Amino acid sequence: MPRVSQAHLDARRQQIVDAARSRFASHGFAHTSMTDIIAESGLSNGAIYRYFTSKDEIVVAVCEQGTDALPKALTAEAVTGLLEHVRSRARDSNHARLVAQIYAEAAVSPQLAAVVQRQLAAMRAAIAELVPDPRRPQAGEIAEAFVALCAAYSQQLAIRGDVDPAPFATALMAIIRG
């Protein structure tokens, strides 16, 4: 039997993660079974269990594939662009609903909480690096507030649907400028 390439294995694993992400975003973790993920992926039971032993492992894999959509600068244009990106992903792929599910699950899953905490710490560190020089002494506080307000915007999108990012962009710029 021919040997399967690593690229093929990686593609199958990603296919499972993508199927789970879609199902979790539309139905939530509690209302998604392994059977649902198998059906969504179009793969067999054996194929799924080759990569993941449980739904919890798939949840962690979905969460580990965070986004790197942070702004390159803390300008009004870049911050608005970030929020528009979050809004677009919420509309196009229910991403805000998925993030809400991840946060809720992280509250009761230490393994998932550790992943989320690492991602939030990385986001805060990246934002702190972008804080302009006059505000450098408050970079940690600014980054903490920035990430929290972005998470709040995502939660609003998950619950309320389409939400104008303008007031959030204004608030973020006020935090950055002091």
C-alpha cells in the first residue's frame, strides 16, 4: 500500500477542524456531536478518530487556530480595519458566535482555558508593542483594555448580530491616546 504524504495527513486534519468550526459556530459545542462532525467533514469514523480521540480535542484544535488579524499600528484607520475584519468574519462565517462558544467552554475546561489564556496574552503583548512612545509607560494597561474591548465587540456581534464598529473604534482610540 502506498504511503500517505504528510501534506495529505495535514489536509485531512484541517478538513476535520474546518468542519468542526463550521458546526460549532452554527450549533454550539453542546449541540454538536462527533457524529455531526463526521457528517459535516464527509470523512469516515476511522478517519476522524485517527486524528482526534474526542470532541474536546477537536475543540482545542479549533481554538488553537486563532487569527493573526491584529493591526500593524494603533492608528484610527488600522483599528477600524481590525473591527471591520471582525465584523466581516462574524457575518461570513459566524466567527463571533464561535468565539463566544470558546470563551464559555474555556470557563469550564482547564485545557481550553490554557489555550485561550495563551492567545490573549500574545494579543496583549502584540498590542503593547504598538503603543506609541508618549504612552509607553501605560502599554500594558492600554493593551489589556484594547483586547478586552475587542472581545466585547465580538460578543456583541455574537448576540446582537451586525453591530456598527464606529463607537468601538472611537473608544479604542480614546484608550490609546489617553
